[in-house]
Amino acid sequence: MTPLFDGDSPPRSTERLEEGAVLLRGFATSQASALVEAVAGVAAGAPFRHLVTPGGYTMSVAMTNCGRVGWVSDRTGYRYDTADPDTGAPWPAMPEAFLDLAVRAAAEAGFVSYDPHACLINRYLAGAKLGLHRDHDEKDAWAPIVSVSLGLPAVFLWGGQSRSGSVRRLRVENGDVAVWGGPARFVYHGVAPLKDGLHPLTGAARINLTFRKVF
């Protein structure tokens, strides 16, 4: 494999996806190295794992959590829990750099005073994907999802309010941040299978930080 990037920062711009949803190009690029370092710290306390869905499917994406609660899945269902089911210990605290970025990105998209309870950290290797879905395990139906891309580029799938709607394919790169809430809160979205490659910050992986206000 050959490196795909030389480390240059992409120009910052804002792409409106629909009412309540924007893609902030390059918003986190200058902080990417510190964010990746913080991910390693979280994973030292709560290692990445491949969760199993209620239907028995093992997710191709490896994940962990930090914050007041973490999202988990097993044969009994999807839920948020204050403790890591693998260890029984509380999830690692959300790093200050994570919280600062999430609050600023939400405000940039028009959602002020954002207070995320959880950060889901997903690690993609070549071939890993996330099928079309919408996040509905949270009680707050207006506060946004803030999704930060780090490392290898990916194709972010942006659907409509129904699973059968048309799907846009959006290339997201290191430092891009997607924010959707309010009227766009329950839009279907996903990630196409990751292509093979190398990135100076993350090697053969893409890291995604997904912030959610749960309560």
C-alpha cells in the first residue's frame, strides 16, 4: 500500500446537506493529531471490540466509547450503559479536546449549548462498513449528532427520512465533521466499505468520533 496523503490540510468550507444538516469540511484538521492521540488513551481503558447485533451479526466496525454513557449492542438489544460490559468499569471520561470540538461544531451548525453524553469511537479497516440506519436510541430527538472523520477517507452515505429514499455518496476526509439534528435528526445514513490505504495519522484505519446527547 502507498500513502494517500501528504498531511496537507484541506480548505475549510461548509456544505449544506439539508435543513438541520451540514458537512464542515476540514473543521477538525488542525486538531486531528491530538484527537487520534486521545483515542489511543480511551482505548487503553476500554479496548476496541466488535459488537454483535440482536440478530447475531458481528459488526465489521470495531468500537469503544467514552463519556457519561456508552452505546452497546448484543443479542438482547441496543442500549446505552454507564459501564463497559466487558469490564464492569465506567467508560473513560470524554477527553476535553473531544468535548470542545463537538460543542464548537454543533454551534457552527446552529445548535448552541450542545452537551453530548456519549462519544462512540468507531475504527474502520479495509472492507469495514456501516449499513444505512438512523440513530433513535436517544431520548433527545432534536439535539444533533456530531460525526468527526479522522484518518483514511470514506464514503458517507446520506439518505432520506425513509430507508427507500435516494442516497447521496459524500467523500469525507481527515478533519471533516458532519452535524445533523432538528428536522434532519432521523435521516438514514451509513458508511460504504472502506477502501484499502494508509494515512500518516492512523495507518490503515479510519477513525470516526460520533457524539450524541442521550437524555
